[in-house]
Amino acid sequence: MSDGNSGRARVGRLDTAETAVVRSNRAQPVQPDGAVEGYRAGRTLPVRVELARQLRRRRTRLALGFLVVLPLLLLLAFEVGDDGSRGGRTLADIATASGLNFAVFTLFAATNFLLVVVVALFFGDTVASEASWSSLKYLLAAPVPRVRLLRQKAVVSALLSGSGLVLLSAVSVAVGVLWYGTGDLVSTTGEAVPFPAGLVSIAVGTLYLAVHLTWIAGLALWLSVSTDAPLGAVGGAVLVSILSEILDQISALGDLRTYLPTHYSTAYADLLSEDVDWSGMAYGAFSGLAYATVFVVLAVWRFRRKDITS
């Protein structure tokens, strides 16, 4: 409701602003190419302005806030539900072995759904929400070039998504170290990685996730310019991710599963070993960037040709 009300208020302000721009343009000298004197396309919709707009939205604060709260919720769950009987070797079983183990478990718990939803939210909602508020046509009439508008919104979405991922990792490490100490990072196979090296491993794993999840960002951006319904863009990206996860569980597909965008989503698990195998993360990074490139190209192609009526 808050976003809807703010959207209607924004439409009113943009409507007034557009009228002022039109009147101003009539009175100002025009360059040979038809542009108003002093107009520079490269100065329209600065990143700082768009970032400030997005940070004022409730959905942005709630998404980032939940990523901060998640480690605390997991810590509470472990402490309340700890009956002292855990003796297995899964990530959940060894999550309380050290602060780093707790941070790794938090990342794994969030990778396949929560982080996907957050990235899809920031990228899928960015253009579709403007269309749903009927403010997109006013932004383009300002005028902001279409490709620049899409790029600026994608940059801001990337900053918000990256900030959320870093927040999750940083808070997880901080909470884990404060509660469970600075012990070694223990893998499910019993290998122990010293604290400094384990901390670097978590940082590299966070960077890997940021690169791999670009495929979700590209898909959500493409869906965002293809519909006027933000929920459809966000939900569509999440649905594709879930479908890919399901197909990845079907062993009958064999090597075809390696072409699924989610196949390497947890490849950073290799960082838990003393001798790191980088092949899985290399494939995962390439897969994410390849899919992202295709989806971004489709988004630009679609947005440049779309008839903006809202």
C-alpha cells in the first residue's frame, strides 16, 4: 500500500514536472539536432538519484533488513533447538563448530531461494513498477534515453543486490564469531581450514555468488521490461530458478544438467577443502555470465522496441 501510494504521488509530481519541462523547452533555444540548449543525455537519471529513490522504498528496506536478521534467526533456532545430540556430518550438524561454519551454513541456507528472491526483486521490480505506476512514460519524456534508463536502473539494482549479499555474509560471520568463536572452518569430510584462510574462503564464496546470480538478474530485468506487472517479473524469475532446481535433481538427464543455470549454484562448497578445486566455480561463473549476457541483450532489444503506454 505504501509503494502504491508513493507511486501515485510520484506520478503526480512527474506529471507536473513534465508540464514544466514542455513549457521550458518552448522558451529555450533548440540545437540543430532538435535538443534543447544545455540538454545532455549522459546527465539524465544519475545513479545517486535513482539509488536514493530505491532506498526510500519500503520493499528495499525490508529486503535488506531481512538479510541482516536471517543470521540472528538461525542462531536462535540453533540455540533453542540444540538438544546436544547432533553427531552427523552435514552442514547443519557442524554449523555450530565455529563462527565460520555458522556463516557457511547461512550462505548455503540462503543460496537457492532467499538470495534468488532478493536479486529477482531488485531487478524484476525496477522497470515494471514504473510501468505499473504509469510513471515510465514520464521518465522517457523527460527525456531519458531508453538504453540509459535501463542501464542506470540495472546498475542501482546491482548495487542493492551486491550490498544485500555482502550484508548477509558480514553479519553471518560477525554473529558466528561472537557466539561460536574463531575456530577452524571444518568441512563435512573432516578437513579443517585455519580461521584466516577460512575467512578468505567465505569472501571468495560471496564473490562467486555475486557473479553466478547474474543470470537471475538478467532474467528478471528481461521480464521487467516485458510486463507491466512487477509481481509477474519477480515471480517469473523465481519460478524459472525453482524449475531449474527440480530438473537438476533428475539424474536421467545426465550431462544435460550442467547446462541448467542453477547446476553450479553451490559450487563454492569446494572452498571448504584445503586443496581447492576451482573447476566447478569456473564453470558456474561462466554459466551465470553467459545466461546473463543473453538475457540482458534480450532486455535491451525488447525495451528499445516496446511501445510505452504507461
